[in-house]
Amino acid sequence: MPLKDVSRKVGSLMEERRNLERELAETKRKLAMGGGGGAAPSGPEEIGGFKLIARVADGVGGKDLRGLVDEAKGKLGSGIAVFIGVNEGKAAVAVGVTDDLTDKVSAVDLVRVAAAEVGGKGGGGRADMAQAGGPDGDKAEAALDAVRKTLAG
């Protein structure tokens, strides 16, 4: 390849990589919203009188969880969305509570319950959206179960 074409080829490869990263992020988002195709329920659960979408999203980082939570809250109308992204063994937790329920349930309280299960200390945010993290991504399902137990009372 002539030296004059190298710059154009590098630019083309960089654009292709950006497109593939976008496609991968979209695929991970769709997989997380669908429940992973495994034993996870495809629709919301009913726990303690609340609709709940609770998912583990493998390979999804903390910054992408907020969008998943917002999308789930939109689908629920009224309910709670909990997503735990597991990336490189670490867990990121995001909890969203629809506005009509924030006087009954706080996203901050729920995110702290989940964070404790994955080895995190605390977490924070607002009554309608909170985030936390922890080093024990392998305990993500236990964190979802702890949230379920809290909601069940």
C-alpha cells in the first residue's frame, strides 16, 4: 500500500471500529432489556404490589445502565427497574423508580441493598434514580434477590 493511502485506510478502519462499537452497545442493550434469553423473566415481575424489571446485563458498564433504567421505566409506566452491569468481574448497579412511587420506595434505599450484596459501600442518587458499584460481579443475582426481598417486605 502506498504511503499516501495509509492515512485514508486508518481513517476508514477507525470509522468501522466506531460503527462496530455502536452496534455492540445496541446489541447489549437489547439483550439486557430482553432479560438475557436465559431463565430471566421477559416481562415485569409483580413483587410487594410493585411491577419490577430486574436484570443482570453482562458486559454493560455503569454509564450505560442509566439508559437501560430509563427505557425500562418507560415500558413499566409505574414500577421499579434494577439493572446490574457486570464488566470485568465488577458490578455496577442502577435503580430507577417511577415518579408515582417515589413516596413509597426510594431508589437510593434499593441501590444500597443491591450494592451491599456485590461488596459495595453505599451508593447514591435521587429517589427516582440511584447508582452504586461493587467488586463482586459474580454476586449480581444475589443483589437482585436482595432487592426483591426488600420489596416483598
